[in-house]
Amino acid sequence: MVTKIMVSQFKNSSKMKNYVCVFILVVLALIVLSCSCKKIFGECDSGEGYAYYKFYLPFTLYPAQDTFHINDTIHLHADFSDMMLDSNSLKYYHVENEPLRCALSLDHLDTVGIISAFPHFTLIVDTGDTHPGGGPGQGLRLMKYLYADNRYKFHVRLIPHKQGVYVFQLSSHSDQLVDFQNMCQSEAMDIFFTLNNGAEANYHLLLQSPDTIMSSISKEMFEMAGGYAFYVVE
């Protein structure tokens, strides 16, 4: 009789252990499923499964004047925090050591066709780096920021060597993939620019260009590209 009771208890104990093991496995499976689906089924700050960010990077061009002389020095400078304001949500995000994928261009405004003016300027890089990046007339210079102490920095000097009318603009790759939130299926950012806090950038020179592509650029787009137009004289 004792033997039967012990056998029965052993069987019940084994069943209980099996139940416990199955329960633990189910719980672990749910945890793994929850973690793996977090990026897919969660919600972003926007309330949707995706987020689109719109950041404006502040640049300074100085001296801010409409006319330069040959061999003058034009400075382009940026020094901004990695805590950036998203213009869509009006929230700040930590944009930590992202490439940002920006470029600068310098073109003739007094000719027909987009013709790069870089052959008539000396470009000196003081902070960050640049390298050729193709584009219209092979006139793009891809930019690499110096990222240190939670700040992005960039500084170049432009020295003109030929008379003319020129336009400087910034650009960036659209829909750059990022990962700022844990609960988003997908996230992307677009980058635009503000130059000299939105001060006068000689947009009227763009309207006077004989090239219809240049003269048809809206003032809003010109400003979002950090555009600046200027003369170079002797």
C-alpha cells in the first residue's frame, strides 16, 4: 500500500514538474515574442507605426555681404548640439553621431546650365572634411562633420579667383533611416538648413539668373537649402 502511494506521489510530482516546465516555456516564448515584435507593433510618438523627422541645421556664412573681391575669404561655419528639435512633433531628439549626409554646392548664376564654380574657388577645410560627390556639373562636395562632446562642427573657407555671380547652397540625402524611438516600426529624417538665422541671402540675384532652373527656385526652397547668392568683383 505504501509503495502504491509513493508511486502515485511520484507520478503526480512528475506531472507537476512537467506543467511547471511547460508554463515556464510559454512565458519565455511570450517574452521573446514581445521583444521581437516591439519594433513592429508598437507606436511612435506620432501615434503611428512610423516616424518622420524634420531637422534644421544652423549654419553661418560670414562676412554676410552681397559683394566680395577676388582673394577675399568667405567662411562657412556650423557648431550645433546633437539634441535637435523635430519641426514636425516639436520634440527634441538625441541625434547621436549620425553621418547626416549633407553636401555643399557652389554654382555660377550668370550662365545657362548648372555649372560648378568650385574650379574658380579655393576650398580650405578647417573642421570636418569634404570630398567630391558628383551632382550637376560634378559640383557637389560631400560633407563630414566633426562629432565631439555631443556637438557637430564644420568649418570651411572659400576664396574666389574669378569675377562673376555665384550661389552657394546646402543639401542632404532625403529619408535617412534612423533609430531614435524603441516603439517605431520605421523612422526616417530629412535635413534642411537655416543660414545666418534667416537673414537676407540676396535671393534677388537668383531671380536675375539667365538659367530658368535657377530663377524658378522659390524663396522658401532657397532658404531651406541655406542658399546665399553674391557677386565677385576685382
